[in-house]
Amino acid sequence: MKLTPKEKTKELVKRFLGIKKINPESITRPYNYQEAKQGALICVDEMQNVLMKGEDCSFENASKVMYLQEVKEEVNKL
């Protein structure tokens, strides 16, 4: 079952919240909410770039790019 853009957004941000970040002093800490949102946006941008590269921009890829755009909009609403 395909997740709605809102559900996918929550899943991506939640995954980034679980990542530990190492700062210059070698102290690890979890990503904060804003960092998790930025990570999710970077991830979505990269997925869109992969789908739009190449000569084969099929309808299936176009619909995936549009879906990812909706996910990006949901992340920005958080």
C-alpha cells in the first residue's frame, strides 16, 4: 500500500530523528526536529533528481516526481 504524502513525510522525518549526529567535539547527539526536516528535504530532492535524469522520463517517473513534490510540500508545512 502506497503511503500518502503526509504519511511519507512523517516516516522520513521520524527516520532522521533517530540518527545520531557527530559534532566537531566528537559528541554524538540526536538530530533535532529542524535538522530532521532538512534531512528529509535533501532526501526528497535527491530522489526527484534521480527520477528526472536520463532520457527516459516516463509517465511513471513523472507521477513519482509529482508525489515527491507533494511530500516536499508536507515537510515544509511541519
